[in-house]
Amino acid sequence: MKFRAVFISFIVLSMMTNFDYASAQEAEYYPNGDPDKWQVSLTPYLWLPWISGEMESSFIEREFNVSDSDILKNLKMAFMVNAEVSKGKFFASPGWVYTKLGTEEVIKEFQTGDKVTASPELKMNIVTFIVGMHNYMDKKFILDPYLGFRYNNFKTTIDVSGIAETTSVEEKATFWDPVLGLRALYFPHPRVPIMMRFDVGGFGAGSDFSWTAVINGGFTVSPTVDLTVGFTAYGTNFSGETKTGNIAGLNMTMYGINMGAKIFLNKRYKDPSLFKKKK
């Protein structure tokens, strides 16, 4: 009887230990997502960049006498969207940056008071796709080398209106850049993500040279959402022909504050000690 009681006690203790271990596993929290499972995230950003540089459009200057540099002075809209899919050491990340710039100038004025105005506008779509490898240096630090490509589409439109009917013309320039980069993820606290990223591209294949630099910090508000704020910069130096045969070029740097929300489509395992509400 004594042996039976000891045996039963051992079985119960083993079951309780296994239950506690399983509960601890379920409670474990991965700031960047469980590396043993597929992770998917989406991060929309509002971007408030300053812009410096030079734009070249032989067609606009020749036909409408509008300085290309004036277009870069007025930002109308800018935003970014990043996504990421990862498992284990592998990750892939597409990204999209959209900016819209423009101005309005009087190109002719008549004695009657009538005016002819030109409204040039530059729209930029920059799409990046990268793949890389996570290197888990320790529980707080991940280093990610990556490579990929960056697609650049610049469209210049000018609307001329005045005493005659409105005229609208446009020209486009597109190019592809190879990209090499490095990203670092650091978590000084499980609810405080810090991300730094830098890459270079072009090398004469598309643009002469292009680059991006990002540094973001944030706070985890739930197992599926991080709020972030940081600084993003993008630069390119491109010169070539448009589809209409005109010379177009862009030597420009955009830099400014970004604000975003990183949304994980699957939970990163809720840890009660991290998300426990204070009474």
C-alpha cells in the first residue's frame, strides 16, 4: 500500500510538472514572433519628409519654362507600407513608398488680367522587395543581412490652364536597382522594439547610386500591435531617357519623421506578466 501511494504521488507530481511546463511554454513571449512558426506582419506609416536635390526634365523646361527645382519644394502627400513574412532564419519583406510633389506657377500674364498657369507634379512610386536571414545573436539582438531589388517609377505631369482649354502632358521614367543591406533588431525590454536598417543599391544597373536608412523605436501595446516612431531617409541619383526620348534625371534626398503601427496577423504568445492590467 505504501509503495502504491508513493507511485500515485509520483504520477500526479509528474502531471503537474508537465502542465506547468506547457503553461510556461504557452506564456512565453517572442517580441519578433515565434521563430518556429510562420509570422506575417503589416506596417503602414505616415511619413513627413523634407526634400532636397535637383530634378531634370528637358521637356518641362523647354516647353513651359518651369524650373524643375520648384516642383521639389512642395510636398503634397507621402506614406509607406511594409510587410514581412518569416519563419526560422528566413524572412522576406516587400515595401512601398509613395510621394507626391508639385507647385503652380504663372507662365504668362496678359494686359487684360488673364493668366496662363502651369501646375507641374511629380509622383514617385518606390517598391522594394528583399529576402534575408535572421541571425539570433542572443534573446535581445537579431542581425539580418539581406539582398533584393528596388523598382522606381517617377511620373511628371503638367497641367496648363488659362484663356484656352486646359492642356495636360506627362512623361515617365522607370528603373530597377539591385539592393544590399543590413538590419538590426534590438529589444532592451520585450515591449520596446528598436530597429535600424541601411542598404545601398543601383551601382549603375538602374540608378548610379541609391540608398535608404531607417531607425525606429516603439512600444508594444498588445500581443499583435506595436506603435512605432522614427526617422527614414532615401536618396537616389538617376539620369536617363524617358519613353518619349527626353532627358530626365533626379538627384534627390528625402528625409523625415515616420509614424506607424506594426500589426502581427498572429499573436506572439501572450505573456501574462507583460500584459497584465494594473489594478
